[in-house]
Amino acid sequence: MSRPGSTAAPSFGDKNARLLIVGLAPGRTGANRTGRPFTGDYAGDLLYGTLKKLGLGSGVYRADPQDGFTLKGAMITNAVRCAPPENKPTPAEITQCRPFLTARIEALPKLKVLFALGSIAHESVLRAHGLKPSYAKFGHGVEAALPGGRMLVSSYHCSRYNTQTRRLTAEMFETAMARAKELAWT
């Protein structure tokens, strides 16, 4: 379900990823404008900085898809492919986009861990694996075993709102992502 002024944002990263980071949806000033997930918005600064710090990214992140920044062993995608109004996708949009998330997961032969950013991404990952949301309640740092030997690690979304209200700190985010990385390489 594409909205006017919105195009489906592609995934970004290593096609041999062991770690798939699943965001909510392309942001208006981020992926919807630039064509690369989390590029051009505040959340990208924290996400890409953390990826680089953990050795999952290289190059200089400049919030420009032509900056040469690359991911190693990781890929970023979204639960919803098009930018929703007010950053709130409808249940129908989430459901309609799920086959794209499922296809992305299935296309990664080395995938071991999915790192969900926020409750919608968390639920979408569960449903993409044929599980009900009650299987694993969302929370920061929650881990859940998925079918096929994969793991889910969830985090509060790295949005400006969550970091400004201190619901999520850079340290909390780094700890959760470091755990996801650890699981992906064990």
C-alpha cells in the first residue's frame, strides 16, 4: 500500500547478513527522502554510530546514501515499506507489508538474529515467523527463540522522542545491539 509522495524503501546492507535490524517504516525525512533506511533522520545517527562502534559498519556515515558507509554481517529493513502519515502505520498497512518482511528474512541464508526496533517491528517479526504476539511480549532487551534456530532481540526504537525522554539511552541501545551481535556470531 503506497501512499502519495511515498515510495517503498529498499533494505540496506550485507546480503550475507547474520543480523537483520528491523525498523518501523521509512521516515519522511529519512529513508522516504534518501532511499536508505535510517538515513537523514535522528534515529540514523544513533543506529549507524552504534553499528560502526560494534564493528558492523565501516566508512563515514554522513546521512547521505552516497557517503560510502557499508554494513558488515548486518542488514537494515523495515516492517512497513512506505512512510506512513505521522509515523503511525495502520494495521492494514502492517499486514499488507508482512510478505515483504518475510521474503527479506527468507532471502538471507546466514541470518541468525533479528533485532527489532520498537513494538511494531517486534510483532511483525513474530508474525513473519508464524507466531502470535503473545508468544513474546515486547520490551527492551527481550530475547525470544524463533523457528529455524533464529533469535529475536528487541529494543525500544532509536527515535529522537525515545532518546530525548530517556526511555532509551545510547548505552541501553548499544547493550541490546551488542547482545544481538553476540548471538549472531555464536
